[in-house]
Amino acid sequence: MKITVYFSASEAKPGVVSKSTVVYGDVLRFGTTVATFLYHGAAGVSVHPDPGAAKKAFAKLKRGEGLLAGERDGEKIPGFHLSGSPLESSRDKIKGRTICFSSPDAAGFLKATQGAEKVFLGGIVNLGSVYESALRSGKDIVVIAAGYEGKPTLPDSVFAGMVADFLQNTVASHPIELAESAKKAVADAKAWQGRLIDLMRGSDEGKMLARVGCEKDVDFAAKLSRLSSAPVLQDGIFVRDLPPKFTPRAPGEGVPPAPRKGKPIKVQVPLFPKNPEHPTPGQLSKAAALTAKAASNVKTAPATPLVVPEAGKKKGGKNGGKKLPLFSKKTVAPLQLKAQVHHGHGAQAATDALKAALSKLDAKAAKATALAAKKSAAAARLLSKTQAAEAKSQPPKTVKPAPKGAPVKGAKPAPAPSKAKPVKAKPAARKK
């Protein structure tokens, strides 16, 4: 896809235009006004270079179906319903009606776009919609800047550069090539980026509109992508270009046909994979037979069949009707032994597995006992520390001295002195 820019309507080459999609840019204010009419719901806009042609087209319409709009030097043509100002347009006035629009810019437009297959009209206000519609065409694009009084103008050139810049930055299925004129226009657009209002007010057309009191029209024309309408020329009348509607496919539409039926191919897939850790039922039966044969030849093999007790159920005999825990020597060991027997490792391997399981259980029990001892010792130490702290925190008891002669509490009273009778001395015996 090649993008070419012409900086005025008089520069357009008919040979290039006839083979391409044309984007005609007239910012102040032919393109802006037509885009506003269609945005507000106009059925169509026919453009005419002189007021007489516009009146003839209006006379062909039924009563209430159309409106006359036109301007000369920025002022409304006498007898017309609307001027060329986009701010006079409203949905209540023009919805569903055909606008017969007379503008001095229409002559250059009709001459420059003659022979083109598809023509879009736009300005800064509908730049996004024009870009999308032109990109959908899939052909080479020619951007024509309208100019003013046959000379290039900076606002229209900046519009052309913005369109070319948008297109070159698009990721499309086909490469996009810029002509030298398009590159120059892109450079002009980037130089005025973010200063569009200053650009419009400083141009010759902007100054002319300001003299007739249309400063608001100039500011409105500088609003980027304000309107979602892209005028496209169809049978001499501008209509609003709409994106293609999504149409859901009918059931079965676009689906590739099913392959023809041939002879069925029988594929046998084993239900269980050949994995020693996950044996099939057949392998289990063979392993059980081999294990039974090996157990009969080994003296250490258990004579009684293995019965796996279920956890939580009562069982008589040695257990005395007590509930068995979920993991214990009496529950884990038979399970280990049964698993070894089913995997076909023999009675000796089952016995080894049983011993290993029992040793693991003993180790766990020893660890649990040691942990309980540690916890009890820590609790005793904590209790002693607490008691010592409480003893220190209590103040010492002071004992008042008892008065003299007062009885001491808790002391036994002294026994009263006994009144003993005097003992008379016996007289010594006389010698014979």
C-alpha cells in the first residue's frame, strides 16, 4: 500500500487518483461541516459549487425531506436554512433529511476527485474514522489537502500528514510505503503536534472566520477525532461510512467437511499399563500364586492367613474388645506384609518389610517418649521457678515481742511447783 499526498486540489493527477482510494481533507471548514451533518443523522449531503445548483437539487426533494445550507465568505446565503457553520447543525434539525450544501470549496473537490472509485471527506474532527475507513479499502491511498484559493494551507497539510502518519504506524498484512510528499506532510504534522488550535487561529482561513465572528468554529475544527463519522461519496451524495456488521455464521457454515468413512481400524489399548508398581489384575493373581508356593516352602511363613483388622472396630481375643488405633503395630504390619505378598516379593521379603515397619514404629515410640520426658522436665522447672518467684515477692512476717509475764501462744504452761513434805532423817543405829 502506497500513500501519496497532494498539498492542493490543483496538484492532484487524475491517473493516480483513479486507481486509488482518495481522502480529501478540508479542515476549515467544508470537510468539518459535512462530517458534522452526517454525525447528527442526516440521510445524505449533496455538495454544489453555486447556490443555484443547490436550489435545483432541493426542489427535487419532497416537502420536509431536505434542507438548504451554504455560505459565501463565511456568511450564510440569504434564503437558506443553514449556513456553513458546523455549530448550527443539530440532531433535531437535520436527522433523516438530505442536506443540499453549497460551498466555494465544492468546485475544487469535484475536480480533484473525478474518476476515483472511493472518496472520503474529513478534517481533524473525524480523523480517526477517516483513517479506519481508508485502511479497510486495502488499496493505495491518495490524500488531497484542499488548500485555500488554489494555494496550499498549513491546516490541510497537517491533516494529510496526520493521516499518513497513522497509516504508516499501522500493523497491517501488507507493507505500507510513503511517497516523498507523504514524508514531508508527516514532518509538518509532527512539528505542530499539540498546537492545533494555534495552527487554526494563525491560518488565513482562521483569520477570515474570526473577522466574521466565527472564532468558535475555528476552535471546534481543532478538536481531534471529536466525531465518529466518515463521509464517503456514493452516487454524488455523501453518506456516513459504517464499519461492516458482524454476521454470525449459520450452523455448519465455514466448517470443513468431515473425512469419508473407511474401514474401521481396531486398536487395542491395555486397560492397565505394564508398570511393576501398579500391576494388572492378571499379574496380581500370578503373584499371589507364586507367593503362596514360596510361603509353603519357607518355615518362617505364617501358617494362618493374614487378616487385616480395620481401624476403629472392636475385636475380641487378645485385644479384650478394645478399639485398635489407625496406625499401630497390629494394623500397619499386616498391611505391609500383604502389600509385599501382592507385589510378588516372597515371604522372606515380606518378613523383612515387617521387621522394618516394626523398627520404625519403635523408633517413633522412643522419640515420643523422649519428647514427653523433656516436656515434663520443662514443666517441673517452670513450676519451681514460679514458686521461687512467688516466695520472693511476699514480704517477711514481723513478730512483736510479748510483754513480760504474758503467755506465749503455742507454748505449754510450766508445771506448778509441787509441795513436797520434808523428809525426816532416820537416826543412826547404835552399836552393840
